[in-house]
Amino acid sequence: MQKPSIAFHKIAIFLNRMARLDSYKNVLNAINTIYRNPQKGLSVVEGESISITAYEEGVLSIKLSNGLGKTLRKYDLSYKLTFLFKDGKIRINSPDFEAKTNGFL
């Protein structure tokens, strides 16, 4: 069975004269504010990169109709997001997403 794919591109954010370590610390602080338990999926190379891997059960719900009735299928979602830092620039790599079914409701 072939997996559906979505094309994403990397993004570069140019920061006027912001040092690599400053932008690294800002992103790390934002991640620690946004996520409930960021240390669980956080991978860092001090001042160079931050990767966050997250997983949520049953976060995607899709209604299906097959002629016999309607069903609701729930999917678990996992993703990985990576930030790379250089002086004056942050590069955000294309996120990796994976959705897996966890059954019917």
C-alpha cells in the first residue's frame, strides 16, 4: 500500500545581525513554552540545531462512508521538526509527518 505524500520545502529565515546562539536560545525558549513536555522528544546540538519529535494519539478524525453506513476513523500523528542555526539565519527543514490508523469509533 502506497503512503500518501505531501511536498514541503525548507524555509530560511534571515535575521538582521542576530547571532547564532541568540536565535538558538530564542527558539529553544519558544519550544519549552509551547510544548507540555518538550524534553521527551527534544534533541539538541548546542548552538547548532534543535529537533523536536512529537506524537499525539487520535488527533486526526476522518469520516468515511462506504455504502453500509458512516464510520469515523481516528489516526495517530507523529512528526519531526528540525531547526538549523547560523549567524543571521535559521533554516527550518521540511517536517516529517506520519499518520497511522488506530481503529474505528
